[in-house]
Amino acid sequence: MYGLAAVGLILVHRATRHLDLSQGAAATAAAFTMHRLRTDAGAPAVLAVVAGLAVAAGVGSAGAALARRIGPGRP
């Protein structure tokens, strides 16, 4: 898991020359969602994983949209 996060961080840095730490935000939001669904709501593990992935996708999309708005004028 740490290896995949490190590879993603390096790829983003090499492509944009910026240090983008939004991967940590997406992973934290997904883990928090999965934990809350499993412990507080008593949801099945599969449902918690799917919801966590959906949250991570939403946070990642929001981060990408924000990065495009504040980044340089490249498409």
C-alpha cells in the first residue's frame, strides 16, 4: 500500500513539478468512511469497501478539478 502511494506521489511530481498530497486526503477519507460504516452502522464489509472507494473517487475528482483551476494554463 505504501509503495503504491509512493509511486503515485512520484508520478504526479514528475509530471507536474508540484508536490501534490491529495492522495493522503483521499485515502484518509476512504478509510474513515469504511471504518464508520463497519463499526457504527454495522454495514457489510463489501458495502463499506464500495462506499469507501466511491468517497475516494469523489475526493480525487475534486482535487483534480481544483488542481486544474489553480495550475498553469496547460490543458
